[in-house]
Amino acid sequence: MPTLKDVELKIKGVKKTKQITKAMNMVATSRLRGAQQNMDAFRPYAGKFGEVLGSLAEKAGEEASPLLVPKEEVKKIHVVLCTSDRGLCGGFNINLIDKAQALVNEKAGDDVAFSFTYFGKKGRDWGRKTEYETLEEYLGVVGTTVDFSVAATAGRQLVDGFLSDAYDEAYIIYSKFMGMAKQVPVVQQLLPIPPIEAEEAEETGDEPYQAEHLCEPSVDELLGTLLPRNVFVQIFSALLETSTSEHAARMMAMDNATKACNDMIENLTLAYNKARQAAITADLMDIVGGAEALKG
């Protein structure tokens, strides 16, 4: 049985750990509010942008831009992996990395080469352990206030690489924020830009309303500007979703850690009381034994 001093030191250590996890939970909660506000504010813009772009692309057809045309043979695939820079957020990063590995396993084949762009240190660290080529690293972006210029820079490099045949397809892997307790890793194709389907009809059975857009200048000229920007918008949206998901995952992880500390303190306090009771009992037995010896 451990001594009283050992148990007391363990209790003090767990209490200090509880203070740290509780503080990290409060920080994550505070950051989550700001990240969620930014994400919620951008979602309507991204949705309407995709709606307008889909309408224009449907009119123009695939021949309007090379960004809409799939390559005949896919031999080079580029993946943008969004993770966090820090840990202590449960299985958040592991789930994203597993999603990336699953995509590689699904697309792997003879003479298929993979390259990666990393947002976040955790994904970058995983990439260094693999044989895949690393094209770009963006550290300190996810988890803070995301700047659209970062997404535009990464998106411009993706578009230029696709047009120059540096790769035939491009995907982005990020964590979609579904709620405080649910963040889902998602794989989304960026290039070539997949067809943007109209929203499904409501349960009433009515056909969804399709807005008729009058274009000035021509549709082809607009698509030449909007299609690359769509890549920027998708990357920026993915970064906002991942940032919000990270804070939510860390908040839940720290809350669970705080509860685990409370359970450990309760168990250690019980062990401390048992050890103290055993020590008192031993002292009483020594006293009684000594008194009996004196009587004898």
C-alpha cells in the first residue's frame, strides 16, 4: 500500500493538472465562439457563390474552361490536408490523417503519384514520415483568425499546377463542423471543378427555382474569373470549418480530462483515507501492545 506522502503528492499533482485542463477548456470555449461566428457568416456566401457558378457553368458547358474538364488519365493527384498545429484535442487530427490515408489507398494504382499541401503542424509531421512529396506548408493558420489571402495564395498555386499539368486531380480534406460533439472528416474534390448540382426539390414535389442570370461581360469571361475564385472560396471555407471543429474538439477533450481528474482525485482521496486509517490503527496497536507489555 502506498504511503500517505505518496498519495498526498499524487492528489496535488492531479489537482494541478485539473487546473490546466479547466483553463484550456475555457480558452477553447472562448475561441470557439469567434471561430463559429466567422464560419456561420461565410456559409451563406459560399452557398450563393456555388449556386451562381453552377448556373453559369451549366449554360457554358465544360468547354468554357479547362478547370471544368477532367483529365483523360489520372496519374498525379494532389491532396490538401487541413489539421491543427497543436494537440490535446482528442482524435481530431488522427481522424483527418486516417481520412487522407484512406483516400491514398483508394486512389492508389500503377504509376499514380501523390503530393500534399499541409495546413497545420500535425499533418505536416505525418507527411514527413511518408514518401509522398510535399509542395507547400502553411503553419499557424488553422486555429487562429483565418485570412482569405492565405486561401487565395494556396488556391492560386493549385490552379496554376492543374493548368500546367503538375497534377491531374486535387482534393481537400478537412473537418466539417456538425455540432459541439460531432466533427466529420470530409474529402472534397477541388480540381477539376465537379458539377455543382442544383438543390433537391422539397418534399412538396415542386421543382426548385432556378434564377436566370443576365451576364455582362460574357459567361465565358465571368467563368474565367469565378472558377479560380471558387477554389479559393472552397479552401477558405474548409479552413473555417476545420478551425471551428478544432476548438470544439479541444473543448470536449479538456472537459473529459477535467472529469477524469475529478474521478482520480476522488479515488486517491479514498486511498489516502484508507492509508491514514491503517497508519492510525497500527499506532494504536503499538500503544495497546506496549501497555499490555508493561502490565505483564
